[in-house]
Amino acid sequence: MQKFFLYARKSTDVEDKQVLSIEAQITELRAFARNENLEIVEELIEKQSAKIPGRPIFDAMLKRIEANEASGIVSWHPDRLARNSVDGGKIIYLLDCGHLESLKFPQFWFDKTPQGLFMLSIAFGQSKYYVDNLSENTKRGLRQKVRNGIYPCLAPVGYLNDVRLKTIIVDKKKSVIIRKAFELYAKNNSRLDDIAEFLAQRGITYRNGIKFKRDRISFILSNPFYVGFFKFKGEIYEGKHQPVVSKKIFDRVQEVLKQRGKPRKNKHNNPKVFCGLLKCSCGMGITAEVKKGHTYYRCTKKLKTVKCAEPYIREELLDKQLSDLIQKFSLKKDWADKLLLMLEKDKNDSTQSFTAFVQEAKEKIQKLTIKLQRLLDSYLEQDIEREIYLEKKNIFMSEKKSLEENIYSLEQKRTGWVEPMENWIKEARNLSKIARENNLFSKKVAAKEIFGSNLILAARQARAIPQKQWAALSAAHQIRSEKSQSLMLVPPRGFEPLISRMRTWRPRPD
């Protein structure tokens, strides 16, 4: 009595989408073996694609057949055994050599005759043709998806893959954090490690909770997907997904990345949180040292020609000084609530027309669209090389995107100032909480926002000149007792930007 291996296989690839599950195959094959009185030596299960050679269980089964452990195979269909010419050829070769005496399929007839071998070869060929044709159809579908402006891969952080509509949509929570990360880095006051810490504190990390590495942050900050483009096989395409970062901010980030270049790796370098925030009174930077379990900040003393006598300052003392400085610029909750109400009213009342500017920009976009079409025609006619085509295409698409953002900015000009103002009010309201907590990184970000690069460390004292809007808020605290609160908050007309025609002043004739 012949001995058989029962072989069941199913892959997770597209070509096996309609095939029975492995459990169903095993059930059907067991019943088939009982009806045919076949002796099953062992049941072999493999979960791997057969598009290419190299299935370990299948290869081991053929070696065992050559060793005469069995002389036949029971499987659901020939395409379970082979979808490539190499594996199909091995089966036929074993049949020719006599090592393999029989193949049994519930849904396919086979007999070891010239006609049976011919039909088996046709079945293997059909399986290979199906896979090859499916691959081409899949690639064609991807190319069409790309032409339609839909990114055919996994959405980057800040976006989600809509499985139902087969598109990419904005992640409303994470996209706001990603945009703030771009804006933070564009100020050229933060390192890649700072951005990684910024994202980690807001829940954007690897799946295991570990914060992003520098190369991952660099990839995110240089990904054109966030401004409405995407790269596919080395070529830039214009996507239909919603941008989350403005082209202006993205270009600024690319400039900062280019200026800083690739940082030198130092395994022993573990920069402290306040490094890069302050400068010494002598003009040099501030570095940190750990001594006896405490962190101290001091002048870097890099210039040998300058003798700096500034003393060390302990991190706890510096933390308290920064907290006191930040607290002075916090916005009281009742003030913030009233300002937000006024802001909403001004947003509804503001109106301004920019029709002429918008029309001019739209005409330029139309011209760029024509240029892009002519460029594509020249490339298809092989009048220009691929490198020139890609270079010119990237330039035209970048100009087009900038103009589209200008149009949006002009159309939204009447309310475009509202969001920055609203964010500033909320940030100022939150400063009191930041000053009270022990999150040193949040204090560093807040101090950068308020003072920029004006923080100086002199005689163990952190001193700074605030930026204009924060200086005004500090002054409002000081004169609170001299004027009514309503006059301090805003003039009677409101605080929206006034747009009026300027008149030329001329002296009165004597």
C-alpha cells in the first residue's frame, strides 16, 4: 500500500485570497483520504507563498520522498504544491525518476501517464501565469493609484489608512502634534533629540513606548508627505491627502536640517536638558557636568583668548530661577477667557477681499500646470532624459504648491491671524502650570518661546529680555492697579489687525 504525505498550504498574499483556509483544506483532505483508502504518513502544514522557491517544509517533504519515506502526495490542488517553475519542475522530475508514484487531488485529475504529466505541467503553468498576471495587475493598480494622487503605502505618523475607502486621512490628534514639532524645529532652537522628547511626551513613540531615534525624527521632518506630496519609486507626486504642515514651515525645516548636517556620533555624550538654552555672560555657550550625583551648568570656555570667571550653577537652582521667570509671563485664567471671547467675536466680524491677488496666483498655477504637461509630453517622446524630467518636475511642483498655499493664505487672511493669537493665549495661560511642575523639558520649550536666544547666565543668575508680545503681557501685570482691566486687555475697537489705506502726511503750509 502506497504511503502519502498530506500537504496543505496557504499564504497571506493576494493570490491566495479565495483559497480555502488550512483548517478547511485539512478537513477536506482527510475525508478524501478515507474515501480513497490512502495511508497518510504525516500531515504537513505550511503558511508561506509559493511564488518563489525556498519553502522549507515543502523542500523537506521532497527530500523525504527521495529517501522513500512516502511515494505520494495528497493536496487540495496543484497550485498548493507549486506556483513557480522550479518547484513545479521538481515535482515532475520526481515523477519521471520514479521516486514519486502518485499525486492525489480532490479537485484535479492526475494519472502517471504522458497525458497526465502533460495536464499537470499545464496546471503548474496556469498557476505561475495567474501569479505573474496578478503581480502585473497589482503593479498597474498601484501606478493608477499614484496617478490619482493616493499614496499606496502605509500612512506616516499623523495620518491613518482608511481601509474602507482605500485612502489616507488625517489623524486629528497626532497631526496637530506633528505640526507643532515642525514649527518647533523651524525656530532653529531645538535638536533632533528635543523633538523626539517633545513627541514622546505627547504619546508619539514606537509601539514599545520607546521614543524615536534621531534618524527617524530626521526622516519625519524631511518627509514631503506632510505638505501634500509623496515620493514613490524615487519620483515626487502631488497627493490628494490634506497637508498638515505649511510649505513655508517645511522649507524652513529643510534649511535647518541642511545647515546642521549630520551630527557626529558620540556614545558618551548625554546632553542635559538646559544645554542650548542659555549663553554665558562672556558670549560663549553653556555646558553641563555631573559631579557627586548633581548636575552643574557652566561656561564652555572654548575660546582660549577669553578668560571666563563665571561660577558653576546647580541644576535645581537654575530650574527655580527659570520657573520664576516663566511665572511672570503667565496669563490669568479670567483674562484668557475674556480674550478668547473677544477673539471669537473679531473672527466673525473681520472681512477682507484679496480677489486680485488670488486671481493672479491662480493664473500662475495654470501656467505651471501647462508646463508640467509639456514636460511630461517631452519625457514620453524621449526628448529629455529622466534625470532632467524629475529635476524640472520637482521644481515646478514646488512652485505650484507654494502658490496654492499663498492663495489659501490670502483667502484666509481675514481670520489667518486668529489661530496664532488663540495658541498664544492658551500657551500663556498654561505657563503657570508649567512653572509649578517638574518637567524640565517643558520649561525649556516655554523659556525658548518667551525669551528666544536672549537668556544669559551671569553670576549664577538667569537673566533675559522677553520678546515683544511677552514683554507687553509682563507690563500689563505691572500696571494692573493703574488702569481698568478692560483697557489693559484690548482697545475699545477690538484687537484684530486693522487694514486701512495709509494717507501720506504733509506739513501744513505756513
